[in-house]
Amino acid sequence: MSTKPKEHVFTKNLDHALLSVYNGYKFFIRFFKEAFKGRMEFQELVKQCYAIGYKSLLLIGMTGFITGMVFTKQSRPSLAEFGATSWLPSLVSIAIVRALAALVTALISAGKVGSSIGAELGSMRVTEQIDAMEVSAINPFKFLVVTRVLASTITIPLLMFYCTLVGLLGAFLNVYLNEGTSGVAFVEKAFEQITFLDLGTSVAKAVAYGFTIGMVGCYQGYNATKGTEGVGKAANTSVVLSMFLIFIEEVIIVQVSNYFRG
């Protein structure tokens, strides 16, 4: 008798999980149908790119600069044991370009952008603004979802490049203050080990991360329920699920890039 309630709860949770996956799949397919159908809301797309990109510059810049300085500072003692501090520029640039810049940018954006999109669309859903748009013969999915997903997909790679430059600047400042390495020497050593595969992999990561952040945030907000409680849940779930998927994508893309690297 005691096992039946547990089995019922497990079955109910499994059904809910499978239904969520199915709804997410339908949302994903609908995005591509709407994105290539009809006129693009270009003005709203530019507005969202500004909101996601320009307003994140300060936070991404500070985080990238600190990451570059701290990683360089932490790596120096290990290299100093072997008398190889001259390898610092190459080591730091490889770490930043291949992994840190894209990942740091994505995680910061998941917290800032993902939660903002989830909360904004969630509040519009629970206050019936989205329903009002449908009554007014406006396609709310194309206006609200497509523009935000495209904006995050376009903007996150640009922020990643910005984070890379600022991170390398922080690394150079640390190397200059400790080893006196000139800017020209630092740049030469930093980029001698960087290949087009590294740059391509970083761009692919940033595009995938940006699409994931926009898609998850829009899905959670667009399907929010239960009033203000649903808005908070949509914002929180957007951040948690985006970060979880980002780490999964990181593992997959790294494995694929290592395969081509040989």
C-alpha cells in the first residue's frame, strides 16, 4: 500500500517532464517557422540588441578584466617553479580564447539577460498583455520571442570578443607589472598559439550560448502562469536551466573541436 503513492508521484513527475520536453520542442520548431515567415520586426530587434549588448558592456568588461588578471596571477607560481614565466602570455591567451571568454560571457548573460527576458515576458503573460496583442492582430511570438532570441544570438558573440580583448588587457597589465613585458612582445606570444580553429570554436560556443539563453528565457516567460509567483519562477528557471544547458553545450563543443584538432 505504501508504494502506490510513491509510484503515482514518480509517474506524475515523469509525465510532467516529458510534457515539458514536448512543449519545448514545439516552441523551438515554432521559432524557426516564425523567424523565416513574414516581415522581420527590425526595429524591435535593434532595440533588444541594444538592451542585451550595450547595457551589458560594463559588467562583462569588469568581469573579463578581473578574470584575465586573476588567471595570470594564479598561473605564475606554477610556471615560475619551472622557470617558464615567459609562457604566461601564451597560456593565458589559450585559456581565454578557447574557454574562459565564451563561458564567462555566457554565464554573466544567463544571469542578467536570461532572467530579464523571463521576467519581462512572464509579467506580460500574467497581465494578459500577450493576449491583448493577439486580439489586436499582432503576432506576439514574432514580435516578442523571435526578436529576443535573434538579439541574444547576435549579441553574445560580440560580447565574447569584447570579453576576450578586455581579459587579455588585464593579463597584459599583470604581466607588464611583474615581468616588464612590452605590449608588442605580449601580443606576439599571446597569439602565436591561437589558430582559426580556436577562434571558430569560440564563435560557435558564443552563438550556441546566446541562442540557448534567448530561447530558454523566452520559453519560460512566454509560458508563465500563476501570477507574480509565476513571473519569479520564470526568471529563476531561465537562469538555472540556461546555465545547465550551457555547461552541456560546452562539453559537447569541446569534444567536437578536440576531434578536429586531432
